[in-house]
Amino acid sequence: MPAKKKANAKPLAGAALIKETVRRIRVARSYWEAHNNRACRGEREKAMTLYDSLSEAERGKVPQVLRVWLRYRSEKYFGDDRTPPGEGKR
């Protein structure tokens, strides 16, 4: 059974938003390195949503290695031009 979310959870902002974005990217990278593509895809989507909500100044605070992985390398494998999972079965 999944964990329940707190009803009074406030939306993230500032340093907390940056910290959560970095954490999500690192989790997605660890799934990627473990060849767990389904979990990586989910974490990457969550990380992209958070990353897109950052301002330009806040994006600069995300380590460059993580930004490059999130925007370029993972886009190569999980981008919109790729075949979605489950459709390539024979």
C-alpha cells in the first residue's frame, strides 16, 4: 500500500525546491545506472516537472552534471521521439 501524502503539505519553494529537484535527478540517475528503465522514466518525469518550475537563477544552483544528464542524455533515451514502453512487443 503506498504511503499517504500529508494533507497540509505546502508546495515547495526556494532552497527546498532546489534540494528536492536535485534529489529526484540523483534518484533517476541511480535507477538509470541500475538499468531500471521504468523507475527511471517515472523519476525523470517528476524531476523534469520540478526543474521546469525553477527560475533561471535557481537552475544555476543545480549541479551542472545533473542538469546535463537530465536535459540531454536522458532525453536521448526517454524523449518524445522514442517509442513508449510496451508498444514494441511482437
